[in-house]
Amino acid sequence: MNGLNGTGVYNPYAELMKGFNSIDAATLMDKPLPNSCFLVDGLVPEGVNMISGAPKVGKSWLMLDLALSIASGEPFLGQNTAKCGVLYLCLEDTLKRIQDRLMKLTDEAPANLRFAVTAGTLGGGFEEELKNYLYSNPDTKLVIIDTLQRIRSPKSNNSGGIYANDYEDISALKEIAASRNVSILLVHHLRKQKDSDVFNQVSGSSGITGAVDTSYVLQKESRESKTATLIATGRDIEMQKITLKFENLRWVFVERKDGEQIVKEKAPLFLIQLVDFMRDRTEWTGTATELLENLNDPITPATMVKNQIVKYYCDILEPAGIVFDSKKTKTARLLTFRKGDGVTEGDGENDM
């Protein structure tokens, strides 16, 4: 490029701009694009995905069952799978241990499921190893890496710190996943510190959880428990919570809840009662204390009512067709609820 634009005028930024391959919005709107490809319907898409859990929680049993199911084209956790080749990097196991597990799960293992117990590190040869393997085995669409930490190498020269290192490692894997249209599933650990958001317990910085396409957390209430919850969220899947039971060395599907059900479980009970309360009413106005009295709720503090309504309005009240408004008078704060299709002028404005 000589720095001249179409009119012959010199553009000093021409060299900097040559790397963009842009598309205008109108063309994008009219361009048919393929949907995300799933190896497990609605649960495991292409890209870089990660499952985290405490040590010995049963992640490896779940991953081996997943590998067997996809390689055989059999359902997994009640969902259909896309049959394909699977590479399982069991980097914390031996071939003997893998053999013992296989014999406990199946009498006849598929030949398109392959295992390895050694691998290089990111930046130290792993990328080339994986690219070469996928080139030589084009039927492979799922790569399980157990565990992520085993392919990471210490980095001391990155001025961005731990976040930059974490993001860089996942980005290297994402480039491979995108170029070969495969799903790379990382097995990772949780920190011991508890958090109200379980994804904040994932070991490492937010550079890991922010970079992966889908994140799963497998957790049990206690080490002895035979039931567990698999929580999943991602760019290409709906948030879901799957209840599992460990039977005959397999995690068996029990129940699945979608994002809306999960939010309703977290929402205060008085909001669900409020929806029922407004079912036969067109409008109601009163204080938080009066509302709780009408709902026969002696437990919820009146001081938290307004904030909880605002927090869960879009999830609970709006879908029920309930419009909310709050106005502070000289003597009290009044809450108004109306049955309607939209938000009236000034709804909630007095709270901001």
C-alpha cells in the first residue's frame, strides 16, 4: 500500500488499517451463516469449553462417560450426541488406570476413542502436537484435556500478569479449535474459598472464565454425597442446572432446569407470591410493609422489598405483565403495581 485512498489523497493510517477484514451491517444481516455445531445437543458446542470441580468430585468419570458416548454416538445425560473421533489426554493417569476404568464402564470400547498420558506444554510444543494430531485424524472433533494445569508452563516475562497469562493460554487453544472446528474440553479445579457465584470459585483469574466459550461446574454438597449438580453457562448455550446421581460408576441424569427456573429459585418467595396477588388485580399501591401484610409474609424485611423488586423485575414481574413504579412521598415510599404490556413513563425513575 502507498497510503493513498480511492481519491488519491494520502492517508497516514493506511498501513495500520490493512489488517481489518470488515463487513458492513447490511451485508451481515443478509448473509446466511452456519449455526454453532454441538457434539452434545444444547450442552457441548464447538470451541474451548471447561469443566471445573473439587478434587475427587467425579470429573474424570463424567469425562470418560462423555468420551465413550460421543465416540459411540450414544446419548449423554439425556441429550443426543454427534458421533465422531475423540482424543482424551489423561495427563494425571496411567494407561493401566484408564484400562481399569474402561473395563468397569463398557465391554467393548470404540476404536475412534484414543488416549494419551503425556503431552507438551503451551508455548513448549503442545500446539504443534495437537495440530498435527488433528490433521492426521480429521474425524476427531472432541479433545478432552485432563487437566488444564498439566499443559501450562510457568510464565515470568508477561508484563500483564496472571490475567494476561491465563487469557493467552486459552486464546492459543481457541485458535486451534476455530481452525479445525473442534471442541476442546478442559478439566480444571475449583478454589476452596466459597462464593455466592460458583464460577468465581474457578481456580485462576477471570482471564480463564472470560476466555472460554462454555463453562461447567460440577459440585456436590458433601464428599460422601451420591448426587451432584452440573451448572453450565456459555456463549452458545442456555444457562442450565443439571442434577446427577452417581450409579454404577456413571453420573446418571436426574433433572434439568433452565436459566429462568434457576433465577426463580434464587428470587425471594414474596415476588412469586406477588405475581399471584396481582393475577386478579389491575392496580395496587401501598408501602412495602403493607405489601408484605397482603402477601401474609411476616419474614421478609420491608427494607429489602424495593431493591429485590428492582433486581428481579425483568425475570419475574415483567414476564407476568406487571408494571412497577416507586415514588417517595414526605411520609413514606409507595410501591405501585399495574397490569400492563409495557413500562409507563417514569416507572422506577424515582428510585434512581
